[in-house]
Amino acid sequence: MEKTLSLYQKLNGTDFRQTDENGNILNGTRIGEDGKTILRFRDGLLDGDVFNSNGKLIVTKPAVECGGHQEYWRHNKLHRDGGLPAVLSNGLKDKEWWIDGVRQSEEP
């Protein structure tokens, strides 16, 4: 596995769906087990995309957020559109670019 700043790299590109304590597929925002990490899910997958009632993408939020660290995910793949970094760490100073689960060699 390629070295990355991502805290959840093990999920990248998988179809593993997260469930709650009752076995229900996770949707929406959750707080991680550490009590400090914000996680966003859609259909059990890490995903920060927010859609309106017509299904149009209106905003992309980090799917993982905690103290100076953000990760952008879409359907359990590290991803961020518009040439923006998908992983920001170390006070948001260190950056990695990912497209559809594939790390880009440099800033696009």
C-alpha cells in the first residue's frame, strides 16, 4: 500500500459499507470513536457529497475531518474535483491529490 497521509486509506476503492450498532447502513454525519473525528457517509460509504432534492450536487464537504486534517471521498474513493487536494494534513499544510481513488503524482 502506498504511503499516504489518509487516515482511512484501507477503505479506498473498496465496496465495504459501514453500519451502525444495529446493522443499519450509515448515512449522514457521525462522530468517530475517538470523539473528535467527523465522518460523513452516503449509503455506508465514506462520501462528503451533498445533493439537493433533485439529485444535483450542491456542495462537497470533507468526508473525514479532525484537528487540522481533512479527507475528501466519493463512493469510498479518495477524490476531489477542480484540481483541489483530496487529503490535507498537518494543519492543512501537507496535501495530496487524488482522482477516483488514484493518487496523482503531483498537483494537477
